[in-house]
Amino acid sequence: MIASLSHIAVVDDDASVRQSLQRLIHSLGYDVTTYATADAFLRSPLFKDANCLLLDIQMPGLSGLDLQSIITALRSPILYYGPSR
């Protein structure tokens, strides 16, 4: 387990993707929380606790790219895995 990753957040509008990623990440020993929308992630009290974010790019409402921009503007220390802008 990577020491700097204590909590991973998954943001995806597809419930089966969220569930699959949650099971996989949890099986590797990490804490994971899933969100169906970018808005739900931003409103969550765990938003600032996430060290790593796996997100879908195309979602209703705020897209994954929109969320990436918001996180960057907030200077969040979250590690981002996904396509770069």
C-alpha cells in the first residue's frame, strides 16, 4: 500500500463502475468512498479527506474535467488520475 494514499474517492455516474472500483480498491487495503456526481463529491464532508480521485470525464451536471478544474483552483492536494487537459 502506498503510504500517502489513505482515502480514495471515486466519482462516476455509472453505479456498476462505482461498485467495481470500490470492491477492487477496498481489496487492496485502501479506504474508498464513491459518489454518483461531481456535485455530491464537492458537498461531501469527506471531500477534503480524499488523497486520490478517480473520476469519470463525461457525467451529467459537472463533468470530470469541470471537477478537475475546481480542484486545481482550490489547490487541493488530491492526486488526480485521468486524462490531462
